Amino acid sequence: MRLFSNLYVSRPSSKHLDHLAIPAGFLSGGSTPYALGNGSPRVLRNANGDAHKKSLGVVVAGYLRCLLDGRRARIGEGIRSRLSERILERERIARELHDTLLQGFQGLVLRLGADARKLSPDDPIRHAIENTLDLADQTLAHGRNRVRDLRETGWDGETLIEKLETLCEGLSCGHSAEFHIHQSGPPHDLNVIVRDELFFIFREAILNASRHARCTQIKCIVTYERTGLQVECQDNGCGIPPEFLRDCQTPNHWGLIGMKERASALGGGFSLKSNAGSGTHIVVRVPAKIAYS
């Protein structure tokens, strides 16, 4: 038994809450002793003979708060552990792709090119093979870029906001819409997986808006808060038709499904609001313990 300001507290069992600590002065006034045994508080005795219900409520509230904080900490730690595992898995996949698929594909391209050079320069078959080889080279270059993306989580030093700005600058050359990227709050260093996944989510959102929304403005805001990171994308286009929002649950539409899955894997919340003629607003929020490195 421990005495804290006239409050007698027995240590809870480790099964329920072995990190609970009630500081001195937690309860002020009164002399009602409580025991927190077997995970539930009970009144032991009262010097005045009356239970102090208000004090008991404070004890219960503090007990539940400690339980909730402990659960949140365990969930956050579990998600961070899984994100670290994903980094290692990405590097393993990149090695496998490079050493097997890409190297083998490169060998086939070289062999096919050598066979094509044995044909006459005017032979139409040679021209067809060379055209195919050009497409193969493009595919090979794309594959190398994906391997590089898997291995290089640093983006050459670019932050999330800079990566989004680069994307919008490239799209603005062939699009009439205005692109606006804003940052709010003091920036934090992000977990590399969180940063990558958020970029993929909002790249999809920005591309969808530029291709299908018939909008004149696309705005993306990255907000750093003490409690978490929020990223949102909003356009003033035609909105997403209700039938598409229903169909996006089928295997034929992967864009929105992929965005939701990525946000869920981060332990974040995903919100999409869209009405005909009023544009689309997508928001992803990730808790600070997960988002910030």
C-alpha cells in the first residue's frame, strides 16, 4: 500500500496497468482511501464515514486515461516498427528486381539487337525489330527508375512539399489549371515511408484532378501540427460522379482504393468529399508519433 495525500493505493496487477502512477497531490482534500486492485477502484474506508464520489471519479478518469495513453503508444510503436520493416523489404525487392528481371531483360534486348543487325538494313523485319527494341529500352528505363525509387528514399534531399511542387511544375506545362502548393506550420522531418506514401497518394489525387475534373485550380496544402501531419488536395472541378464513387469499390477502379489503402497502412485517416459541380476535397491525416521521424 502507498500513501499519496491521504489516498491509499494498491499497485495494479501488471496484466492490467503496470505503468500507472498517481502523483502526490493528485487528489486534493478529503481523506477517502482507495484501492486499485484487479483493475478496478473501490473505496476502502472513509475517516468521515462518507465516500467521496467526486474523488473516486477523478481516480477512475486518471486510470482510464493511463490505459488509453498506453494503448496509443503501443499502436504507434507497432506502426513505426512495420514502417521500418517496409524499408528493408523495399531494398530487398529492389535487389531482386535488379539481379533477376532487369538483368535478364537487358540480356534479351542485347541478343535481339545482335540478331537484327544480321538482317539487311532495308529489310522490313529489321525495322519492326528495331521499333520493338526502342519500346523495350523505354520499358527497361522505367524499370530502372522504379528500382531506384525503391532503394533511394532520400529523393535527392527533396522534402514532401518540394516533390509536390516538382510534380505540379511538370503538369502545368500542358494544363490550363493553376497549381498552388502551400505549407502551414513549422516543418518536421518525416518518416521516409510516410513521406513516400503521402506523395504517392497526392500524386494520384493531383493527376486525377488534372485529367478528369475539368478544373481551373488545384490546391495542395501540407500542414504540420503538434498532434500530427495533415495533407489535403482540393480542386474546383466537376466533382466525382456518384456512380463512380460506388464503382470504385470494384476491382475495375484502383485509384481511390489504393489511396485509402496507403493511408490506412500508415495508421492515418482518409477523407474524400465530392459533389457535382463543386469539386473534390481529399484529406489524409497521420498522427505525429508516426509521421515525424
